Amino acid sequence: MAKRRSSNKVSVERARGGQGWVLVHPRDVLECAEDLEEVRAMIAAGEAEVAIDELRWLVETCPEMIEAHYLLGKLAVEATGDVPLGRGHFGFGYQLGQRALAKGCRPTPLTALHPANRPFFDAGRGLAWCLAELGKRDMALEVLEHLLTCDPTDPLGLGGWVDEIRTAGAPIVELGGFVLPPRDEED
């Protein structure tokens, strides 16, 4: 069931081709797209602090801008090494998408590679990574499993990551008392 667009909240509607669903971003988010391009250029130029300031302004202006929250999380982790702060930013972006999906009766599939959906998936992946780094494996798995439910085709390769988190490097195969360790990449 497609939900009507909200002027100030992320929502979800059936894709134009009828094959799946897409997140619909509020008008103010779309109007700030040029500002987001400038932020990407700042990041590419190594101007993390200026980019962070601009992103903070963007989320004040457009609190529903999932991609700005994702980029703030990415910069928190990569530029400052602050995993808890990254978790907060990634988590906020991920929650925006989750709320829209819940209001839309959790329609699937929500294609991960669709440009309107990708920031939600990126925020979710960032959140799962931070949770795993913080020792919150069950929470990380919950996020990844939700993303896989949204797009079961798994174009981002999340299924392998789920297996990796579940095993936490432990041996994964037992044969009659013999334990085979995971294979090295070089084998």
C-alpha cells in the first residue's frame, strides 16, 4: 500500500516501474541536494571539519536528510575515530528510513541500489559496523537482517557479513570431533 507523500517526512511509495518500493524524501531535502554535492567535494578535498560543519547545518535545516546523517557518521568514524558518535549519526539516518517503512506497512522489496534508497542502506551498514565494533553483535545482526529483509537479493553482500558476525572468527565446521578452521584468504 503506497502512502501519500508528506512534505516534511521521509515516506515510501511504489517505484514507477511497479517493481519494488522507494523512499520518498521531503521537498526540503531535495532542495538541499546542491549543498550535499558541495559537502561531497569538501570531503574529497580532505576538508572534513568544514564538511562536518556544513552537514550539521544541513541536518538542522533538513532533519530528514538521511544522507547527511550517513555522511556525519562516516566522518565521525573515519576522520575522528569516534565510533559511538558514528553509531548515533548512522542510527538516526537508519531510523528515519525504518519509520517510513513502518508507516508504509513494511513493503518489500526496497531495492538497495536505487539512488533514493541507498542512503538508508548505507546508514544501516554503518550502524551495523559501529554496533559490531562496540561489541553489540546481536544489535548489529538485527540491523543487517532487517536490511536483508528489505532487499533479499543482497546486492551489497550483507549475507556474508551476517555469517562473519555470527561466527566471530570461531571454527565453523565440525567433522566427527575434528574442527576445521576457517580458510585463509591465500588458500
